[in-house]
Amino acid sequence: MSTGYVYHELYGWHDTGTHAGLLPADPRRGLQPHRHFENAEAKRRVHELVVVSGLLDRLTRLAPRPATDEEILAVHTPGHLARLVAANDTGGDAGDGGSPFGPGGLDIARLAAGGVVRAVEAVVDGAVDNAYALVRPPGHHALADVGMGFCLLANIAIAAQAVRRSRGVARIAVVDIDVHHGNGTQAAFADDPDVLTISVHQDRVFPPDSGHVTERGTGAGHGYALNLPLPPGTGNGGYLEAFRRVVLPALRRFQPELILVAAGFDANAVDPLARMMVTASGYREIGRMLVDAAAELCGGRIAFAHEGGYDPVYVPFCAHAVIEVLAGVEEPLEDPFAANFDNQGQQEAQPHQSAAIAAAEELVGDIG
Ligand SMILES: O=C(CCC1CCCC1)NO
Ligand SMILES: [Zn+2]
């Protein structure tokens, strides 16, 4: 089993400044300066755990390259790229006022998107069996004409379009496990029946009023966007039931040639930006189900692109668990917090969670 791994120190240099977490600091509103929630720490610590645990020795390092204008413009408008280019010397914001970047921020965003392209190309070419792109800034909220939710460029959508064009990959499934709705990826392929987008997320956290089960794609793409909003407090049991009843059956019906995963870990039990209860063992099982689905459906071709996840202590264990699955590690790193999180009652699927899952389950049959 060869697992490609993309990481670059520049990802840690993406400067999201000293917002008061989410909002620009402003003493007139009582907003004290504090590092932005989307700072380098959680992601840099994922990499450091991969190194210190020895897992890196079992991975095939892939060097990222900048996404080209052509690759970016396959997803984004010239106006959005021009916005980022114009602010690249001074720093600025990707468009929603909450997605800041410093000088050279576009260069780093290009390297993040290009890092995902590199990982996906290596999987499609068979240079590696699967891959993990530990990139920053994230991408799954970025729309064609505006960045949002800390995302400047739509990393996964750019990578999907790149391999469709360069390698003729036709049917791609994108599974978004970030706790926030993968609105950007969904929008990029809303009318395209050859890209199935599935998003499992906490109901209506972000973007506002987005990710409803009724959002199903448009025109020829109707039925090829699947949304699974889950109630706050959903833990491993609810997530694994969602995968068994909805995600895996949908992938089987769609028969993808490639599976891409928007790998956010902000559904973890102690994340500051959501209210779910997933633990490292839950992520390990999710990773296992997705890797097994790729083996069953598309020759094992699967690539993960890092998205959100903000707790600097626990996210490393959650992401490490998934990368271990990709690399076929038999003796996983123990989660030192398991005793705190794994045995809480919330880890069993609750009736209201199963009801939310059932609403999405009904729609799987429309996938042709
Ligand atoms: O992790 C994220 C960013 C979510 C935040 C963006 C503004 C409020 C919540 N998206 O996947
Ligand atoms: Zn998120």
C-alpha cells in the first residue's frame, strides 16, 4: 500500500492575522485581538504528529506545485482570481470579510490547491494507491466568484476539474466530512451528473441556511448533490449510521472512478466551531469505510484533502487516525483521550439523528 502525502511549511505561513477568532478585532465592540480560528497550529501539529509517530516513514512524500491560472479558472471566475491577485502584495480578504490572508496569501493558496491537484494526479496515475493532502488554506466553501469561510480557492473542485481535463476521469464522487456544509464543491458541480457531491455536516452551522437535505443539484445534476445535515451532539454512532445507510449506498449506486474526500475534522468532540462528538476512533472508522468503498468501487483510488478542524490538541489524533488507515497501519496510535470521549452516551445513534439520516436515505435511489 503506497500512500502519497502532501505537506509544505508554507501552509503554516498563511497569515489569517489577529481577528478576534472570527471577527476583526475592534475595541469599540469589545472585540479583543486574538489569533484567527483558522491559524496554522492545528494543521502544523497534524504534520508534526505524523513525523514524530513514524507514520511519515510509511508515506510517499509528494511535493506540491502551484495551481495554474488555467486550473483555477476552470472553477473560479476571472474576477475572483483578479481580486486575489490585486491583494496578493498587501494581503486582503477572499471576499466574505472573514477569510483574511497576508502578503503572498494567493501564492500559498495556489500551493494548497496545487497540492491537492498533485495528490489526485498521483492517485489517478497509479504513482500511489491513495493520498492525503495536508493543505492550508482550506477550500470547500469557496464559490466561483468569492471566497468564504476561510477558503480562498476551491481546492477539491480545482483538483477534480484538473484530472477530468488532463486525464479524462469522468465520474468523481466527493464526500465532505467537514462539520460545515461543503457548499462550494456542491455549487461547482450542481448541474453536473458526473460529479456526485455528498456532504455530512452539522445542521445549519455554516454557511448560514445551507446544506439542507432538499438541496439536490440543478438541471441534469438534480439528484447528484446529497446533503445529510445532522443534529448537534451527533457522535460516532450517528456518523457511522449515516455512512452505512446513506454515503456507502450512494457511492455504490454512483459507481465513481475516483473518490475525493473533503477531510475536515471539526466534528471532533472538542472543536470550537461546531457541536459534534466524533472521536479519533470514529474518524478511523469513517476513513476505513471510505477506503474500503474505494477498493470495492474504483480500484482503491481515493484522495483526501484537509479542510477544517481547529482544536490543536485533538485534531492531530483524528487526522492521524485517517492517514493510518490510508497507509494500512495495523497497530494504530492510541488516542489518549478515548477514555474521555469514546464511552459517553452520545456515542450511540439517537432517534432524532436516525430520523435525519432517514430523510437523506430516501434520496439515494435517485442516483442513476
Ligand atoms: O471550518 C470551516 C469554517 C467555519 C466557520 C466560518 C465562519 C463561521 C464558521 N468550514 O469548514
Ligand atoms: Zn469546517
